[in-house]
Amino acid sequence: MPLPSTEEEVWRYSRIDELDLDRYQPAVASTAVSHGDLGRARVARASQLDDGEAIVADLSDPTSAVGWLRVALAVDPIVIDVPDGVHLADPVVVRHEGAADGEAAATMVLVRAGADSSVRVVEVLSGGGAGLVLPATDVRVGPAARAEYVGVQDLSDAAWALGTLELTAEAQATVTAGLAGFGGDYARLRTDCHLVGRGATGDLLAAYFGTGRQSLDYRTFQEHVAPDTTSNLLFKGAVGDQARSVYTGLIRVAKDARGTNAFQTNRNIKLSEDAWAESVPNLVIENNDVHCSHASAVGPIDEEQRFYLESRGIPTTVAERLIVAGFFSEVFSAFPGNDLRPELDAAVAAKVQAVLG
């Protein structure tokens, strides 16, 4: 199977044509997992579970060479299994170390939330060197269950990352994902949110900040299959220096998904003339009984906001820092839980310092 190409719509705007697998040697990702009282829930490698092989076998086959490479490298996924009716009070925290120079590694986390259960998962990918990382997370939420996911990418600025996040919600279930991206030379994350049961809800949030020559690439699919489903997406990004960002999103409403409510918003701030941001929202609607909207914006720091702060004696540089911090605060405040808020605020502050001084 050949590597993907930018001629394919799903890889449009990407840098996949620059990927040279000959630069890398296979490696194993370093991962640490922590959690509180699990009760009847299970957190383990698939090989340690009696039904682990069946859980992995239930995954869909990859559709690209990158996906097959991920499967080959992530030989023993982490499974977070929450039975029906179990509610975990504390988050399950998974931390991965990025690949070292010249290495390729993959991570795979499978979250299974049974009917009327609840779970929060925090996944962090950080550090490493000029390696290739292929992270994948699959979250399946049973009827009337609630799953919350926070994913943070803070790799070395020399790293490449090609990640996927699959979210599936059954009837009356709610899944919320909060994403943050700060690292990587080229970092791409594809998120698919499948609302397959009546009354399912999916909320997608993201904050990303590129500096130097970074490229941050986000592609989302909000798929409404069943009636009376709701999805709400808010992605915010900032780019400075010569960094670039890409957001491409699609809301797809199936023929039987009457009563759908689907919203998609992407906003970006350019902090320098040489920075570049692309925002491409899309709708495909096959039912006329829906409420759907999309919006996008790319522009510099708002002059009226800056003037308001300057008129009250705040120096220009400080005013710009406050505006950028407030821009991201809306997203961070809506993240599930508050586990990583100090880390997220510190990452934004460091980026702002690098660009605005």
C-alpha cells in the first residue's frame, strides 16, 4: 500500500509528501499510566486481559499505509474498560514519551465505557526528539454513558506526529474531547466523532499554538447517523513567526438523522506577517429537519481590544499577551476536568513570550 498523497482530499493541505520512512527505525513508545480507585473497571495492556485480543480485533482495519504502520508499531494497546454502571471519580492519566531522533513509535489507547458509566481520560504526549510518533485513541461510549477525554501534544519541535482520535457515542451518551497542541515540526490529528445512537452528544474543543516553522494540522469529522443528535465544535489557534496551521472540518448529517443540531467554529489569530492559517469548514446535509452552522475566522489581534487595554495604561506587549491568554481561556475553561489547566496556561505563556517578547 503506498503512502498517502496530498492529491487525496483527506490529506489536502498536509505535509505528508515530505514523509520519508527511511529516516526512521522502529522503536517502542515509553508510557506511564496512573489512576485512582478503579472498582470493577480495568486498566491494563491488551495482552494482560482475557478478552484483550477480542477488544483489539473489534477495531476497524486501517485505510492507509500510515494506519497499518501504526498497528504494526503499537503491538500491545492500553485498554481502559469501564463496566456498565461504574463511575470513576478520578481520571485515568496516560503519559507517553515522544520518539527519539531517528525512531518511529506508535501509541494506542482503547477506552470502553459501558452503559450508564462515566470515565475521564487524560493523555499526554511530550518530549522526544526528531522522531516520528503515530498516536491513536479510540473511545466508545455505551448507552446513557459519559466519557471525557483530554489530549495534549507537547512534543519536541523537531518531531513528526500523525495521530487519530475516534469517538463513538450510542443512544443518550455524551462524549467530550478537549485537545491541545503545542509541539512538533509537523503535527497532524484527525478526529472522527460518530454519533450513532439517538440523542447522542459530542463536544469537541481544541487549542493550538504554533511558533517558529511549526505546522499544526487538524481535520475533524462530525458524523450524525441517528436522530436527535448534537455536536458542538470550537477550535481556536494562534500562529506566530513563520508557523502555519490548518483546520479542515466536515459535518455530515445522514438521511435518517432528523433533528440534528451541529455547530462548528474555528477561529485563528496571526501574530506575525509571515505566519499562515488555513480554515476550511464544510457541511454535507442529507436531511432537511436540522439545525447546522459553521464559522471560521483568521486575523490579527483585535485592534479595539488592544486599544481598550492601552487606553487604561497597559503597555502594548502586555495587552497583547492578555488578549491571547483570554482567547484560549474560553477553550480551556470548557475542557473536561481541571487536571492540566496549569500546564496548559504555562504552555501558552511560553509561546506568547517566544513570539511577542
